[in-house]
Amino acid sequence: MSHSTDQIRNVAIAGHGQTGKTTLFEHLLFAGGVIPRAETLESGKTTSDSSPEEIDRKISIHAAMGHVERSGVKINFFDTPGSSDFSGGVILSFRAAEFALLMVDGKSGVQIETVKLWRNLDGQGKPRGVFITKLDNDQADFSKVLADIKEKFKVDPVPITISMGAGGAFKGVIDVLHEKAYLLQGDALEKESPIPDEFKDALAAAREKLIEAAAEGDDALMEQYIEKGSLSPEEIKKGLIAALAENKYVPAFAGAPLKNAGVIPFIDFVADAAPNPKTAKDTMLNSEGKEQPVAIDPGKPLSALVIKTAYDQFSGKLSWIKIVTGKLAADSETINVTENKKERIGKLYTCQGKKLEEVKELFAGDIGIITKSATLKTSDTLAAADAGLTFVPLRLPEPVHSIAVNATAKKDDDKLGEFLVRAAEEDKTFRYHFNGETKETVISGMGELQINIILDKIKTNQKIEVETRVPKVAYRETITKKAGAEYTHKKQTGGHGQYGKVVLEVAPLPRGEKYQFVNAIFGGAIPKNYIPGVEKGVVEGMAHGTMAQYPVVDVEVKITDGKYHPVDSSELSFKLAARNAFRDAMRQANPTLLEPVMTLTVFVEEKYLGDVMSDLSGKRGKILGQDSAGGIAEIRAEVPQAELLRYSIDLRSITSGTGSFNVAFSHYAPISGRIADDVIKARETFKVQEADE
Ligand SMILES: Nc1nc2c(ncn2[C@@H]2O[C@H](COP(=O)(O)OP(=O)(O)O)[C@@H](O)[C@H]2O)c(=O)[nH]1
Ligand SMILES: [Mg+2]
């Protein structure tokens, strides 16, 4: 069945690992009548953790989608992974959903990944709620976690449901909005019941707060509230809808989804008051690359964004799409604007986990699946016609962990290549590239866990044996003072000889300027037609420096003089002369090695700050700055890349797996002493292969 835009809600469930996201998702489907019973995580049979790697590891790795119906409203839910290794699944879900729900453990309170997700949502101004969960656990405390949220995020969440007791005395929740109690019923769904006397005061207080939040919805409601001191149920609902769409308050929910507690009133709230897609916007780029907002609007021609690509054993390629404007019909002609190609749509689907359900059409705001698409890739724009507009691609973080990999048997090279292409398409945070300089295929991602899962698939599913190594660092060489040299290439072999003499000077350039070639020849000492040969020789000389055969950068090379022979000179002779002259000059110009330095940003709980700092100083890091908010410290530093090749592993052991980081290339910096000696030594067996010797 298809739903109109007004009858669609999209919710991304996110939060720190192990906070019960997958369990909530499962119980949402159970409460919505989609599945006959809720499976436990331990059984490996949940709807959302359905891939072999998820069942194996008992954690969510991919984003999963499912939906329930409530009062004619279709609610699409995304279950997302909690580990920052799989943040790709969170990014696409946040893009597609108008409302995010952050799960917070009722005992542990706000944990580090949740803080990062909160900041991400702040960056997008996206409406969000918090679900305080596992209240059936000993030491769980709804009010304490609310206070923790208030302290860490500087917002005062508005309880939509409140907890009746906690731990062993947990009885269920009260729906503050609808003034109903829901009592636990063992394994069955929670049941509506009269409000127990002991919680009536708590309800009254929560109700007061909720009405205040609703009054913020618009000015007329606020006036009404100030005048009368209250609002009608209809006004409350209207106010809550408006205030949440504008991200003016954060609704809070209580529950223990594993025991079916707090699930039904949460669904009711989403159906009643979560943002209607029409209140949200996406962003497109025009042909000049300028951003422009696009409202989610069924009244316009079709435009849709591909948010995910997956490959399913039975259905083949699956393209998840969010319809932003208009509607998409099965059996229709569309255009992949990004690829500038026609895309014929066959069947259309929605899904419950990996189970597909056919639909005839999808309206703006909805999310569905196209199978076996010919041209679609993640982030592509699908439209009725090419209007010169494409959606802003998913904003993905830079990889932080890399490993060099090659097939043990040469014959598997192509198969490995094909697998990597597909893996990178399925998970946009996973990348691979061939580094021509170090002659390595390097695979990169958001962490060791993500990379290990890819390696497992290569070995187990693809049956390709591979070797892995820590990737090599791309060092550079440069000079630190001016010098000059001359070289005469002369050979007499039989008839025709070879002759060319080049005199040149080298001088250091500022860091990052790479290379400049200056022809300062006067009076035709080297004829013009040989100058390209001279420059080729210089460029070849710079490809492998004299210290450790690394490329030479930031050097000006000035050709000042030379000599030619009317018969024996050739481009080749001048090239060889220039190459050797350059090397001789470089040796005298006080050469030095350069190493890549990265900008590193680390996020850790404050208690680990000291350990992280001392580890960074042991890694030759330079601390640039440090901030703290909500118990989470953010450290910015410059650290040589050579020290960071295994940082995701180091940081995990320092912070018991709670820390995370970003890295980006910053600049090249000179190295000397023992560090440089080690680099040179490691390169001793490196052989340069050059033509024309
Ligand atoms: N006691 C209790 N345990 C829960 C509840 N929800 C989830 N869990 C358990 O917490 C663990 C992690 O749950 P999961 O749904 O995988 O968390 P996720 O990593 O956030 O998806 C599992 O062992 C669940 O059984 C709950 O409401 N109460
Ligand atoms: Mg999960």
C-alpha cells in the first residue's frame, strides 16, 4: 500500500553500541503487528541484524529499514549501527529521516558515540528525541539519566512517557501526552490500564512541562497559555508538532523494549507529533555547484536520492531511494541525472528488514527500494526530467584506518578488484585505491573492525587468499640550500655518438610548491629543441631522490648553460645529462627527508585525556588545542602519519574501545637523526627501474 506525504514519518534510531536500538526496532515491528513475535539479539534472528556478519558478531553493521502503520500513518524506522566503524549506516539514515531517536542506557547514561551523534544532528539542525531504555535493569534511573542529558547537551528534555519504577520494581510507563498507563504483560504487548495513584503526581508535573513545550509551538498558543494557564488536547498536539518540526524541544521516552515497555506510546507519539516530511528540506546543487534547499513536496515532478546500495543473494542489486518531490511509479521511465542516463524503473518495493514488499508507487517523503537498477549508485539523483539539479551527495567522513592488501595468487587479482568495487559501493565509508608510488592496493575505512569484516568476506565468501601489511608511508625528499652541478653525457658507439652537456642550479622552494623549471640558457648553448629533453631528465631525476629514492619536491631547477654537438646530440643525450646533473646538484644541496604530517582530532571521555595526551607525545605529536563538553574531551594535534598507521588499534586499547578520531593530511615536515636513518635503511633494498640506462 502506498501512503501520501502527510501520512509518512521517517525515524532514524541511533546511539552508542549496545543501548538496545536493534531490540527497540524488533519490538516496534512486533507492536505494529508486522512480525508474530520479537526475536532476541542472542538468537541471531532479529529482523534488522540479518546479514551473516551481523549474526556472527551480534552487532549491527548495516542500516536496516522497516515500517509500521498507526492511525493510517506509515512510520519508516531505521535501525543503525552504534560503532563508529559503521557510521555510513547512520549518515544515510540521518539524511533520509526527519526525526532521529537517540537511545540512552538507563543505567550508564549518555555515552561517547551518542555525544558525537548529537553534535552531528546539531550541525544539521535536525529534530531529535531521546529514549531512555533498559529501565528494567537494576540501578536504572530515568530521572538521573534525564539530568545527565540536561548536563551534557544543555537542553531540558520533555518527557512524553515517564517510568513507573525501575529495576526489579519496574512496572511500565505512563504516556503523558495521552494520559494513559501501560503495564508490563510478561512477553506479551504492554497493556493500557488506569493510572496507579502513586504516579499521579509525577504525571501532573510531567504534563505541566509538556504543555509548556507545546505552548512554544507558536505565538498564538503561547498567548492562549499565558491567558488561560492551560491548553486543550488538540492545542497541545498542534503545539508539539510545530515545536518539534522546528527543533524547539527534545521529547524524552522511557521504556524497556525487551519487555515491550514504552514501545506503543512511542509509536503513538511518532504518528501524532513527529515531523511531517513536508516540514523538512533536502539540498540540491545547481549546475554551478551552488546549494539550494528543496522542500519535500508531492506536488512537484519526481526527484529522488539514492541513499544506499546493497547486494542481496536473491534479489541482486538493491537501491534504496528517498523520494523528495513528486512520486515514483513502478514501470516508469526516469532519468539518472547524475549519470545523465535513462533509468527504467521496473518493480518498486518497501521492506521489513531484508524482506521486500511490492508497491505500485511511492510519494514524496517515502523511502523505498528499486531492484536491479542499471545505472543507480549511492548519492545519485533520479528525476522525471533533467532540470540541471542534483542532490548534495551523502556527507561522508574521511577514512581513519588503512591496510595494504594483495592477492597471494596473481590470478586472483581481478576477482579481488571486482570485490573491492562492490564493497566500496555498498559501504560508502569503505574505500580502496592503488598507490602507484608504493605499488600497493590500500583499503581504508572507519576502523579496524570494519576492515577486518571486509577481509573476512574476501577470505570466506570470495575464497581469495590475501596478504596484508601496514601501508607504506609516502615520504618525500627535498633540498635545504642552493647548489649547482654539470654533467656531460658522452658515448661513442660505432657510428653515431651521443653527446649532451647540462649545467644547472637547484634552489629550495617554499613547502608545497613542488617544482619549477627555469630555462636560463643564453646564446643557444643548448638548442631550443633539446630543452624538452632536458626537462624530462630533471623530472626523471626528481622521481627518485638521492637519499632513499623517494620523490623530490619543492625544488627550483634552473638550466644555466650546456653544450651540444651538431651530429651526436639528441633529446636522449640531454635527458640523461640533465638527470645526472640534477642528482649531483641535489647531493650537494643538503638534502633532507620529508614525512607526511596529519591533523588528528581525538574524542575521548575525560578520564582518558591524560593517557591519550601522553601517548600522542610519544608519537611525536604536537597538541594544537583541546576542548571539553559533556564529559567528552576533543583533542586536536598534528602527528606524523608514520605514527598513526595503527592508531585505531592504539586508541581502542587506551580507551577500552570508547575513543574515536578523525585524520586528514596536513603537510610535509623534515625529519632527521635516527628517524630519518630508519627510513633510509628500510628503503635499502628498493630498486629503481629506469629505461634508457
Ligand atoms: N534488560 C534489558 N536489556 C535490553 C533491553 N533492550 C536491549 N537489551 C539488551 O541489550 C543488548 C544490546 O541490545 P541491542 O538491541 O543489540 O543494542 P544495539 O547495539 O543498540 O542495537 C542485548 O543483549 C539486548 O538483549 C531492555 O529493554 N532491557
Ligand atoms: Mg544494533
